[in-house]
Amino acid sequence: CIRDRSNITNYKLTTTQLEEIILFWICAAGKNGTTAARLLNNLIIDIEADRLGIFNALRLYTTPDAIALELKAHGIGCYTHKARTIFELINTDLDLKTCTAEDLELIYGIGMKTSRCFLIHSRENVQYAGLDTHMLKNLRENGIEGVPKTTPSSKKLYRRLELEVLRLSKEAGLSPAEYDLRVWNTYAVK
């Protein structure tokens, strides 16, 4: 189980653990990472995912609305939007061990930040960056111009800023995942 966002990197995850991690990144959008982890853990326990597997347990909810009710009951915000994302994800044949960022981004509600956060923390040597509010603040404090306060929706701007993060992580002698965790642990509310 995910305890909190501050220690999420693991390159040896099982399929079930990968399912949990991608759901974490979906549920964490717009939420405090530690809170999102706690709420998701409660959901996983309540739907008996340990017995069936997480995606299999969620497939018992046959509509996005049914998933939305479960997310709402567990305090997971933006539950209608996130339920649609989860419903599409669990009903694809996507292999979480080999999928690309572009594969993930074909799913409703999974953008560049979610796909990249999932990949950098679950696969070694991936050269991406998750541009959350903490990373954007870090970029501004490092003198990078044109950095918005929220994750950019423009792929061109996202990629330009992502390259800056990769440069900073390399200069710091850290992998993108290590740099991401350093930034998150620096700026996150404890």
C-alpha cells in the first residue's frame, strides 16, 4: 500500500502494485499526495482488492457512475471525472509494465503530468518530469521564465519546462524520480 507520496519510487512493482500506483496518480490530481494515498488505501481495502486484484475488483462496478459513487464515499474529489478515467483505464488492454506516456494519455483524464509521474516513479531511466505545483515553483525559483502556476495544458510548453527539469536533475546528479521527490519533499505541506 502507498503510505504517502514522499516515498513512492519503486522499479520492481507487481501488476497489482502498478495498478495501485496509477490509481494513486489519478486520485492525487488536485489533492494533497498524503491524503490521496490514505483515501485510495481505504478504497482498496473496502472493495476487497486484495482478494480479486485492484482492477478486477473495480470492474465489478460496471459503469463510471458506479465507480463515482464509490470514490465519493471515500472522499476522493472530482469523483465523476476520475471515475470516467478509472473506468476507461480498467477496461483497456494497456500493459502498465510496458505502456508509453502517449499510451496512457489516450485515456480520458490522463494528461502529461499523470502519465509522467507514473512512469518516472515506476520505471528506471525514464526521462520525463511531473510538472506539479511544487515543480513549477522550483522552476520559477531557479530563474526559468514563463513558468505558469498550474500544470500547462500546452504540450509544447510542458515539454520545454520538462527539459528544464531534466537539466536541473542532471546538474544535481539525480534521476528525474529522485529530483521529483527532493522537490516534493521540499515544498509539500507536511
